[in-house]
Amino acid sequence: PGGDKGLIVLQEWWGLNDQIKQEAQYICDMGGGALSVVAPDLYRGKVAIDKETAGHLMGELDWQGAVKDVAATARYLIGQGCTKVGVTGFCMGGALALAAAALVSEISAAAPFHGIPSRQLADLTQIKIPIQCHFAEKDELVGFSSPVEFNKLKADLEEAAVNMEFYTYDAGHGFTNHESPLGTYNKEIAEL
């Protein structure tokens, strides 16, 4: 339920677990009834409880299909009366939120957290909507979201004149996840 603004919340590599459902509900509640929030299940019911399983699920994900799921979710929200639809996501979901910003015309804005898609999936310099990026300065996921990657991303987006805000935090990857499976949750930063 909500108003004429919609938000898609995309899962971490763990799947659509209780933590992501709670995050979506928290965001919905913060909207005071003026925001429709949907968290699509990109793993079709599968949820990981350990890093090994999460890695397998993320490795098996059809990323192009997941972007299509985001597009379908955006169309659903528009069909429910939303005039603008944003997307946010965490880890894998952050990467997909950035990809959706570049590839899904129904998305009006994106706020990805610590995740960058492959260049094969999306050319992020083609993003035409406002984005607000959030990355962790102590992120050790080299090749996905470490400072090496996010500083390159920031430079590429600036060079392409993408309308963006770019924030980095003195924290590790997954700093917004209150269940802290990586031991990196930072309540103070997560609640900014």
C-alpha cells in the first residue's frame, strides 16, 4: 500500500530473507503511507544461510533476467498508480539497482548500496536518471565493490556527467545489514 511513488528494494546475495523484508517494511513505514514498496524475489524462493550457498545462488543468477524482473516490478507499480518508481538495493541488489538505472526506462531514480554490475550487463555511463550511490571505504570485495572499483565508477560517472550524489562511509561491505552476517553492520551509519 502507498501513494503515487514506488520503490523497488533489491536483495543482497542471501536472497529475499527476513532482513530484506524488514528493510523494505522499514522504508515503507518511513514513507508514512505515501510510498508503495515492493521487494521482488530474484531467487524464486531460495534463501542462503551461509556464504557458500549465497555465492552459488548469486553465481547462478541470470542477471539479465533479474533486470527484466526489476522492469516488470516497475511496470506493476506504475499499473498500481505510481507516477515515479525508484530502485534501491544492497550488495548484489545494489549492482542490479545500478544496472536498472541504465537499462530500465520505467525507473525514475536509483540509490544503490555497495555493488557494481559488470560492464557486460550495463554501461553505467548511459544512466539518464538521478542516482545516489553508497559505498564502504573498508569494502574488501575486490572486483565488485571495493574502493578500487567504486572510485573508478565515480570517475566514469563524473566524466559522463551522470546526475549523481556519491557517498562513501568508514565501514565495511554490508554495513546496512542489521543481522550483520559479515560482522560489518554500523548502526550509526545505516540510520543516517
